[in-house]
Amino acid sequence: MNWNWSTLGDFLPAFRDGVLVTLQALLGGTLLAFSLGLVWALAQRSSLKVVSWPVKAVTEFIRNTPLLVQLFFLFYVLPEWGLTLSALATGVLGLGLHYSTYTAEVYRAGIDGVPAGQWEAATALSLPRTRTWTAVILPQALRRVVPALGNYVIAMLKDSPMLMTIGVLEMLGEARQFGSQSFQMNEPVVAVGIAFILIAYPASLLLRALERRLVR
């Protein structure tokens, strides 16, 4: 493989833009996935079947269909129904919505893992239901699930190149566009691969450290 440093230098401005867009999509998707996933998890525990059953059906449908199909639906079909979003906003929505169904299962497992004695103690103290959730159950559940949630952040990062298919110029999208214009693909693609490693590996180390801290 012939390596051309001048080509890499020409690619750097577009590469910086791609990194920024990737991080924006990752941050937006993460916030949406974490918050919406908690909503899904709590709704599935509702005693009202009219609430829990539709939520379970929707989350199962989203979780069992490909992310790429969902992105195409959001970007190409929703405008036909009068809802038009930018490519980046669509990408954030797609990532967040898709991964919220997985984080919902993580939250569910964390809530189910809270010892029954905690529920009984809250009942014995006559705590209001809202207070029981916010002060007793959720703090313990969230402490248990932080490492698992972090794993989905890394998975979301690795799925971010799919946004290229709807016109979002994240890192790989910028590399592809640069390569099609310059006919030089080696340098930009290798740079993108290294960038993913430099982002994902430190994040995985941070998650391991956080997990050890939470265990202690």
C-alpha cells in the first residue's frame, strides 16, 4: 500500500468536521437512548395493560428491525407524512430510538435486581410511590447498570457510519466523499479506522474503571 502524507494532510479539514459530526450524533443519540429507555422501562412495569402492552410491542418491533431500515424510514417516509428533519437530526433520532429499546432492557434488569427488602422498607416507612422510585429504587438500579449502558454507547459509536446512508457526513462519510473526489481511499479510510480505535478504546478503559469503582 502506497502511503501519501500530502493526501492525509488534504483530508484533515474534512476529517475534523467528520469527527465533530460523529461526536454530535453520539452525544445526542446517547442522551435520547438513556432518557427514552428509562421511560420505556417504567412504562412496561405499569399495571395498566393499555400502557404496558403497546410499549412492549413498540420496543420489540424496534429492537427486532435493522437500524438501517429505521433510518431510511425516518429520513424518507416521515417527510411524506409532513415531518421533515435534517439529516443529522434524523440520525440522532434513529440512533437514540433504536438503542433506547436496548437500554430499556438494561434498566429493567437493574430495577428487578433491587432487593425485595428495599421495596418492603419503603412500604414500611409509608413513602409515597414517587419518593420510593426517586430516592430508593432508581438510585440503586442505576448504580448497577452504568457499565452496561456504557457498552451501548460504544456500540452506538460503531454504528454511527450508518448515518452516511442518509447524507450525514460523519467520519466515514467524509472519507468516502474525499476518496471519490481525489481517488485516494487508503489514507482517509485508515485515518477513520484509527480514530474509531482512539475514541472507543479509552472509553472502554473508562467503563472498566467505573465498573470497578461501583463494585467497591
